[in-house]
Amino acid sequence: MCTRNGQCYVGQAGSSEGVGGRWRRHRYALRKGTHPSKYMQRSWNKYGEGAFEWHIIEPVANSKKLQTREQFWMDSLCPKFNTAPAAGSNLGLRMSEAARAKMSATRRGRTKAPRTAEHRENLSRALMGKCWGHHDGETKSRISKKMKGRHISKETREKLSKANSGKTLSEETRSRLSKANTGKVQSTETREKKSRSLKGRQVSEETRRKISETHRKRHRESTNESIALAPSANMSLTSSNPTDTSKPECLDCITHTLPDG
């Protein structure tokens, strides 16, 4: 708080950094003239370091409630030194055109260097065994409620389709996925949820056609393998009449007479 003009700043300090550590960071930036809050920096430059005081307005025992309480005091005190109106977020922060142009110029043309095989291996080892996306029951419930009834527009579907079309997984990736999913058994609850979510769902004719084509393609591939291994068996498929000397039917026609999948 600046005692000369009565303006203040509201922030939080976790147990790892502490109040003293947080204040030191602010003071260090203010002394260098690089504090992100230009209003606080101007007051510091005008009135000097001696005009600023630091106070604990509320000790919070539960660290999970720090942000909630910070927002409460921000709403109550309306601190002018805070650059954003929302605690722990830049939501509502308005940047000047000059700042936007500077950020754009800084990022323009910046490209990431391709990762080497050694770098990828190091990342793989560092992330191995870590579980991502595991939420507690309350979080899952909130996500579920938020996503319920949400419909993806046709334009978005087309964009997703274009982005994913032609993508193929390497044999190594397929092998890893296969090993990771081998032996996995879904719980009864999961199977029931899937069943309920799919009940009554109408599949469009276009989707049916795509599914059918995929099944036919897979069947052709498997039939081709059979032909390569046993050509005589293929001949028995193409003509059931041993005296028939006509050319065998094309493979596409044969697969159409067989059940999909």
C-alpha cells in the first residue's frame, strides 16, 4: 500500500514462497523499474520506497481457498495497482495497441527447433509413469455438466475432419498402443455409461457409408494376405464350378458379397 496516495495492491503468497519472498520480488522489480503494474511503478518512482507498506489482511489456512479470498478482497478494496480484475488470471486485462504490436513483433517468425532423437528420449523418460487427466469425482462431475448438450457445428466438424484426414500411425506407435491396451478390462459401470450414451443415437447415411468403406478396406487387406499365402484357396472362392473357365470375379466384387467387418 502507498501511504501517500492511499492506493493499494492485493496479492497472495503460498507457503512455498512466503509473504517475505513475495514482497521481495515486488520490491526488486520496483527498484529496477520493471514492475508489471505501471501504476504502482509510477507511485514508487514519485513517492519513493519509504511510502510503501506491506500488510497481511487475512491469513488463510487452506491453500485451496487462497484465490477465492484474494478475489474477495480485490472486489472489496478495488485496488488500483492490480493490473487485472480477476485473481490469478489475466482475464479482463486490456493491453494497449503498442503493447500488442510489441508482442506480435517479438513472436513473429519465431520457430521451434526440431527435437533431436536424444531430446525426445529424455522427454519420454521424464514423463514415463506420470498420469495425466486424472480428476477427482467432483471435477469430473463439473466437466460432465459443462459438456452436456454441447453440439459441434458442421464447420468445426469439417475442420477437424480435414486436420485428421490422411494421418497414419507408425508401426511403432501402433505396437505401443496395442501393448498399452492389451489386457485392459472396462468396468461394468463404464460399459453401462457407454451403452446409455449410444442408445438412440442416429447415425447419418454419410457416416454409415464411411464405416462400411472402412470395413471393406480392412477385409480386402486381410483377403489379400490370404491370397498371398494360399492362392489355391482364392481360386476356390472365385469360382465354385471346377469346369468354369471364365475369368475370376474381381476382388472388390467378392468382398461386397461377404459380410462387413
